[in-house]
Amino acid sequence: MVAFGLQVRGLPRLHGDGRRAELGEHRRRGLREHVASRTAPWSERVPAMTPAE
């Protein structure tokens, strides 16, 4: 949430290049539209940062 607050102050977008893991994109889709619109469109799937169990 802090990252989104910083974006409002003119800092770069949280996901400026659109590269996200599936879980990150799922999370973004759950955000309110005015917050989700501040992230770049999903352009490339990247592996999850934590290994699957």
C-alpha cells in the first residue's frame, strides 16, 4: 500500500514494465480500478519468487 501512496507523489509505477508472476497479476486484478490503473498492463509472465511446495 505504501508503494501506491508513493506513486501518487510522482514516483515510477510499481510495475512499470508489466512483468509479473501469475500471483502478482491475480492480486492486481483484485485491486480497485483507480489503484489497478496505476500499474502497467501485464506484458510478460515471470516465475514466482518463492518456490512451490
